[in-house]
Amino acid sequence: MADADAPIEFLPADLASGDARSLELDRREFDIVPIRSGDDPLFDVAYERLWTEFGAQHEMESREVIARRLDWQPAALLGNCWLRYEMFLVRRQGDFVAVRDHTAIVKCRHGTPHAVVHLSHVLIDAAWRRTGLAGWLRALPLQTARACLSATGFPEASPITLTAEMEHPDPQFPNRMIRLKSYEKAGFKKVDPAAVKYFQPDFRAPEEIDASGGPQPLPFGLILRRVGREHEQVIGGAEVREIVECLYRMYGTSFREQDMAAVWRTLSQYPADETEVPLMPPTR
């Protein structure tokens, strides 16, 4: 059984097949520094980086919410899911290189455990973009998933799905297309939005939501890496629903119930459990 507090490492076996170029990156001078609590001196550094990048777009939770999530170590049982949130800095000779955060959500359905990892935010210093580091930052969360599975007594070899919420492709937004293409090259696939209309909860402050007349969930694409099953071209309706339920359980720990109700209702329009839902390139 893995140590839930083991250091995070660059593990070549965890790289997506399309991220093999990342092996060329000289990683010897990089330090991966986990942030274990809101009292960690590096928490402010990491959070401010993410807030500066994502806060104005209502794409980042509050400092208080993130600090509470850091208390989910080694894994917290909330409802019918176990959750483990991690944030870490990547530094080189003490200088900022990157920061990422993500949440592993473990659910045991019909006796079979499954870890869904929500890839929340990632920010890479401009000097280190297009170096292969992004591929490692997509792979490192697998260690969080295994640590969460281990902490809850489930096999580390249980199925793991890396999940990113991304805006739908639009050539008028070149940076968006670059991100989508990066995940596509890595081997991630998108759940067909014609079959599954996924909505992210409204990230605005409660008073802003109320002043506008209620929550306004945002349509996003679900971009997946089903580890060990990357070659599959379809996904079952039951599995899609399970993934989305895991995401909404995670969000429900910090969003108001009335705001979450708007996205929970969308599940009624999802395909039946036995339906085969197409998986497609993220840029389509």
C-alpha cells in the first residue's frame, strides 16, 4: 500500500502516450513541492498565482474554499465519495516554474471502485511552456488518485479517469484552441457534446448570483483520459453519469445547495446507462 504522503515524482509510466516528448525534458533540477495546508508558507504564493490567472474569469474558488480542501488529507469521506485535494508548486533552483491543483474523487459503485481526478487549474511560467512540462503536469495527478485509493483501502490498480472541463472549440479564441490541441495530442478524448450537455456550476459570488436572478451554469466540454483505455472510442452512459456525479459532489462541498440544483437537474437529460456515447477529438 502506498504512503499517502509520499513525495510526488516524475514517473515515465504515467505519461499519456502522446506526451512521450516530455521524456526529453531534463527534470533533475526541478522540485515538486506539495502544499499540505493553508498555513503552509507557500500556500499564499501558489494561490496568488492561480487567482491572478483565473480569478477575474470566475474560474477560481476562494482562498477559504481551497484551504478547506487541503484538509481532505489523506482522504475525506463526504457523502458517498472519498476526496483528496492537492496543490503543488514546481520550482527550479527556488524559482517559480509551475503550479497546479486537482482533486481525486473515489466512488465505489456496485462494488467496483473508480477514481475520477478533476484537473482544476494549471499555470506554467512562460519560459517553460512548450518544453514538455505540460505533459508531466497532466500525468502527476495520477499519483494523487492512487494515494486516495490507497488511503481508502481500495486497490491502487482501480480504474482512474483524468477529467478536465474545457470551453468548447472556437477559432476566434486561439489560446483556447492551443489548449484543446495540447490535450488532443496527448491522447485525451472529448465526450460528444451532442449526446451529453455538461454544465459547470456558477463560480460567481453568492451575492452576485442572487443579484442576477439565480445561477447561470456554463456549458463546457468533458475532456477525458481513461487510463489504460485511451484507445476506446465510446463510453457508456452510466460511466459518464458517474464521472459527472463525482464532479458535482466535489463542487457541492463549497457551493450553495440552491446553486448546485441547477446543474444536478441537467443529469435528467443524460443518455441511458446502456447507451454508448461517442468519444471524439477535443478540437472538434
